Amino acid sequence: MPSTYSPSLRVELQFTGENVNSWGDKLNDALTRVDSAIAGYQAVAVAANVTLTTNNGSADQARTAMLKFTGGGGYTVTVPSVSKQYILWNACTGAVTISTGAGATVVMNSGDKIVVWSDGSAVYQLGFAGYGLKDYIDQAVLGATGSLPAAAGNSGKFIYSNGTAWVPRTPVTTDLSDLTTYTASATGLAVAFAIAL
């Protein structure tokens, strides 16, 4: 019976009694593939939609742990429909979508460095409450309609919610209306703390 290959990493699985006198070479080859899957790094040029290469028992892109995408943008990178985790860097000039060809996808903006994983049918970004970090901040912290304004050009301002969006604003007197209440409370706490000591 011939050797077979593991489903996720495509490492050669030796059949009992096979490859006598060459088992050491086969083992080293398998360990090289496992090494790539755990700590390998590879750049992948993206000039159109790309399907990562998959090879049984030899080097390929899809087995590699860390991938850097270079080139244009607005393209889809398809990973195999097997369980696998990736650390990805989008060094393309535009967005890159990570997909298995079916199910959920992950969109990486230019410059993103993220961790994604596939359950064999869909791709997910590692994150919080079902969101990647960026989406979590937008959805759970800022609200579905919010995003923080740029720091450039807003020196000396604070971030204010007008109930619809987060906007930079220069402080006005009404923003300080509760200052006396907060100051009195803070003073009272400071005195109580000092007496307790």
C-alpha cells in the first residue's frame, strides 16, 4: 500500500514497511514541511486573483505560516479548504480578500498585519466578540456608525460624540459645566483618604 498525505499540511505519511533505506530522507522532508507550516515566511506577488499553491510532500505557498502579499490590490487570495491558521501582511497598494472560495471571507486593507484561520469552509479573523480588532473598535466601542477622526489637523481638540458620529471639537465653557461637581467629589475623596491614613 502506498504512502498517503495528511489533509491539512500535505505531509507524506509513511506506510508500514515502505521506503526501506530511504526513511531518513523521507522523515527530513516531512520535518521540513512541518517547519514551514509552523515558522515559514514567504512573499506572494498579487497581480490578479491568486490561489495559493498546494503540493503533496513538497514546498508550497498554502502550507507556509506567514505570508506577505505584494503588488496591486482589489484581488482575492484563495486558501485551501482545510483547517489552517495564517499570519498575513498585506503590503499591496489596495485591499486583499482572503477566501476558501466559499463561506465567510476576510478583507485586509493595505498595510494590515493580521491573524486569520480557516475551519475548512470559511475564513475568520482572530479577534473579539466575532470581530477583528479594527471592526471590534468600530462596532463595539465606537458604535456601528462611528470611526475616530484623524489626528492630523485636530491639535488641541477632543473627541466628542454628537449622537451620530465622533467629531473633533475645541472645548467650550458648557463642556466644563460639571467640573465643579467632579472637583468637589475629588476633593472630598482626597480628604477622606487622608483621614483614613
